[in-house]
Amino acid sequence: MAGKGAKATAAKSADKDKGKKAGPVSRSSRSAPQEKSAPKKDVYQLFAEKVRDNKQLESRWAIMQETRVEYFRGKDFTTFMKNHPEVKEILGPDKDLEVEDIVNTLLTKNLVIRCDRVMKTLRPGKKKLSSWPAHLEIHHLCDKFSYVNHAQFFMEQVFTENDGFYAWMFLKRRTLWQTILSFVWPLFALAVCLFPVYPYQCKIVVLYSCAGALLFIVSILLLRAAIFGVLWVLLGKRVWFFPNINAEETTFRELVRFWPEKDEGERPKWTSRLFYALVAVLVILLLRHHAPDEAARARYQKKVSNIIDDVLEWSPKLAISGMMEKNAGANMTETSNYTSGTSSSNAPPPPEETPAEADPDFDAEVEIQTSSDEIQDSDEHADDMRKRSSEV
């Protein structure tokens, strides 16, 4: 019996030891799948960054809640994934998921968000809504203040191809070119501020370059306006070459796009086209009638050339020499004033003249002498006149 009891206790202790040894193994085995599943967030982050950097997925920029965001359409994303299945290789075990499941995962991870157009009704003169709206809002079926919790909100954030817009919610990685530009812009601003101290040849180059660029931009704007006006009056078509040249929120690729967008509005009436044509002709005639003459143009040109010459010919040396000459002239005037003041202060004061007392007898004699001289002069004049008359 004692042997059997010893064997039982030994077996229990062995089981305990096995349990202790197996305990850590089981914990590590449980934590292993967690460690493997943890990088899934980073995998979807890398997937989203790669898809966003790919130029084959068409995207645009819009304003959503006073913030500029980049967004794409659901149907474009589906087409992109069908044409580029190699992008799914980043997802690893989730690479076989459907497009809808992938986008829903991105929505739950807050990498993208579903949006709706702000203007859901047709504007006057439009046949259909814009394919790429410029203003978006977050998609919600009910009032955004009536959600019970976040789960109810995310239940509405699901993928759909039909008229679904999705905005990227993470900051795009800065490219090397953007990093270089971030250092170049402050240097460019400093160079603009130091323009007055440039050499004369550099000033000429900068002046003509800026004037040429400004003239090129103004010429493009006037030419596209003239083409639009002529085609609108004659054919009733709205054709804007460089349609995004005046856009405030757009990419450089969209800014320099030349070909106009398709006209989706109704054709204007011939009466309105005729009216605006007459107004344009009247404005041109008024401008031609009130145009300045040659003398006025010459005066304006002379003023402008004088201003440009003053800017180009200014230099720090001339400014410093002018300041020195001004200071020297001021010192000379101050010295002359000081010497004249000291000489006048050292000179003896002039003797004071005592006014002579009035003598009545002397005044009477002077009056008598003056009257006798006048009488004598009149007699001599009369004698001269008699002699001349006798000679005649």
C-alpha cells in the first residue's frame, strides 16, 4: 500500500511538473497568432499609401468641412483593383479578399471615409450633376447629432460603387521634391527681399523674366476669354481652354490641363447671345474712343521708365555716398553758421546815432532856397523856348 501511495504521489508531482513546463509553452503558443495578426494595421496602411501614390487611380481634390482632401470614386477603385491585382500582394493572407471587403476594412481602420456631394440638386442650366464635385460632406443617413454611438456611425460607412466618394484620412508621405522645396522657398523669399542690392545685370534679367512671365499669363487669359466669347456667341458652346487655370485648390497636373471639359449645360438662347455680343462691341468702341492720345501715352511711358530706372540704378554705394554728402553739407552749414555767429559776437557794437534836434530857422532857409531854384529853372526853360522859336 505504501508503495502504491508513493507511486501515486510521484505521478502527481510529475503531472505538476509537466503542467509547469507546458504552461509557458501554451502561453507562447497563444501569443504567437496575436503577434502575427498585430502587423495587419501596418499592412493596410502600406496598402493605402501605395494605392494613393499610384497615378493610375484617378483622384481629385475637394473641400470637406473647411479642409482640403483628396478623394476617389468607388467605381474607379474597383476598376483599378481589377487592372492591378499585384497591389493586393501587400495584404499577405488578405490578398484574396474582395474589393468591397478591402475598402470596408480601410473604412473601419479610419484610413478612408465615405463622403457625399454637398449640392445634390441640379443647378440652373445643368443636365446632370458634376462627376467630380468640389465640395464634399461626410456620408450620413440621419442627422450627425443623433447617433447613439460610433458603431451606428460606422454602420453607414460601407463601400458602394454607385456614386460613392471616398477621401483619404491620413497624411501623405512627403516626397524628396517636397522636402527640397520646403528649404528653397525661404531662400527664394530672402532673394526677393534683397533685389535692390543686386548688380545691374541681375536686375535686368529678373525684371525682364518677371515681365515676360506676367505678359504670358495675361495673354493666355485674354486669349481663352476671346475664344470662349466667340464660340459662345456663334455656336452657343461653352469652351474653356485651360479650364483649371484660375482654380485655387488643385494640383499642378490639373492646373496645366489644356483640353476643356465637356459642356454639360443647356444651349443659351440666341437673344441672350446677341445681347452680349452687342454689349461687347459697345464696350470695345467706348474703350477705343476714350483711349489716351500719343502725348499722354508718351508721358505715361516716360513716368514708368523713370521709375524703373530709379529702381535699377539704385545701389548701396550710391546711397551711402549720398548720405555722406548730405551729412558733409549739413556739417559745413553748421560750421559756417557757428563762425558767423562767433565773429558777430566778438565785433564791437556800432556807435549809437543821436538824432539831430530840429531847427526851425534852418528849415525855413531850405524851403526858400528850394523855391528860388525852381523859379530859376522855369525862367531858363522859358528863355530856351524863345530862342528856338526865334530861330524857326
